[in-house]
Amino acid sequence: MSKMTIQAGLVAAPALLLGLALGCGKTATPDSSRIIANIGGAKLTEAEFQDIVKSLSPDAKEAQAFLTDATAREERAQLAQRIAMSRAITAYAAQTGLDQDPSVKRQLEQQQANVFFQALMKKRMANMNPTDEQLQAFYKERIEALKAQGRAQGVPPFETVKAQLPELWRQQHMQSLSDQIQNEVKQKVPVTLADDYRPAGM
């Protein structure tokens, strides 16, 4: 993940945005690090900012470079400003009573469920590591599909593209993983609906 990707991550990461809106960014232990932003009396500390950056990047070295590289100063400032504005909007919503609006509550509830589901997907996908046999089978499937379309000419050999195949393999298995997680949820948290509110096939 590049510096710019980390800087843009706050916009692209609904989990982080929702966490900021719900105040999940606060640490359980006392934080005595430098205050880098004051948002209507609330504080954003340097330690908390560092935690946010690390949560945006799976690569610890890149996150550290973003936090310490002098050339990333402007990107750091922009990210801090985005975090502060997110919290300011949340505080303003509370001041105006918007956080108690039934429609807003329903939207937040749905967004929170989506965030949890995406986090489950991301966690499971990180542990999905295909074997060489699975990658070879996947490669052959792709070749056959290209042949059927008359586009197999010039396709690189397996060893040349092997490093890129695991991510493509995971993407192909996202739907089955999604179904698996939903089935697990149903087993752990049974849901029953009234007859006239039950979808067909349930």
C-alpha cells in the first residue's frame, strides 16, 4: 500500500469511518502522547493517529514509512484533517440531535452490519491460501475459458503468472465464502420470520 493509498484509505474504508463515528478509535489505556488535533474539546492523539494508519495498511513497513518519511508530511496532514472532520461531523450530528433520528439510526445499523460482514470476509480471505494443485487447476480453467473465446494465443505459462494467481483464485471464491459466512451466522444466530414476511424458498 502506497502513501497515497493510506491517505485515501479513510475515504475508501467504511469500517474505519464507522469506527470513528461510533468512537471506536479510543484506546482503553491512558494515552499521554502528543495531541495533534482538538475537535470541539475531543482530542486526536499521535498514538491514536499511528494506530489508524497501521489499520489502513497491511504492510507494517509501509505504514511506518508513511508515519516517519518527511516527504509524506502533506499526506499525513490530509489524513489527520479527514479524521478530524469525520469526528466533527459526528459531534455536530449529536449536538443537533441527528444521531437520534430513526432513519439515521437504521442506516447506521445497516452500515455496521455491512462493516462486520466485510471484516469477516477480509479475515477469512487472508487465511485462504490455495495449494499449487488448486492454482494449477484454476490456471487450466482460465486457459480453457480463453480457448473457448478464441483468446488463448500468447497466454503466459503457469510459472510466469503463478505469483498473481492466488489473489485471482481468492476473488473467484468470494461468493462461496460469503455464502459460508452467512450460513454460519444463521446457525449461531437463528432467525425466524412471520409466515407472511418469509421470502419464497425459506
